[in-house]
Amino acid sequence: MDSKKLMDKESKIVFKAVEDYETKGETKECCPRCKGKLKYYRAGNSFGISCENQCGFVYNFRGL
């Protein structure tokens, strides 16, 4: 799988997880790399998603 398709797949999982966390407080989405649980954290306008297994899967978003 090329890197563009992989990034698109991971992005869809991340945005679904963020939506779940903000509406339900939890998500059933799992890390696309190791199938570990995704953790959500928020600080002001910024937020991020990372894998609990520390496999290197981290998405950080900065607000304006």
C-alpha cells in the first residue's frame, strides 16, 4: 500500500475516534498499526490521539 493511501486510512480512523470521544466520551476505534487502544487528550484548542502501546502512532492537531 502506498503512503498516500495509508495516510488517508489512518486519518479516517483518527477523525472517527475524535468524533466518538467528543460525543460519547469513548471510542471503539483501534490503532491501525498495532490494534491497541487509542487515547484522546485535549489542551485548549489543541488535541491529539495516540496509541496506548506506544507503537509510534500519534496525531496532534493545533488550534488557531
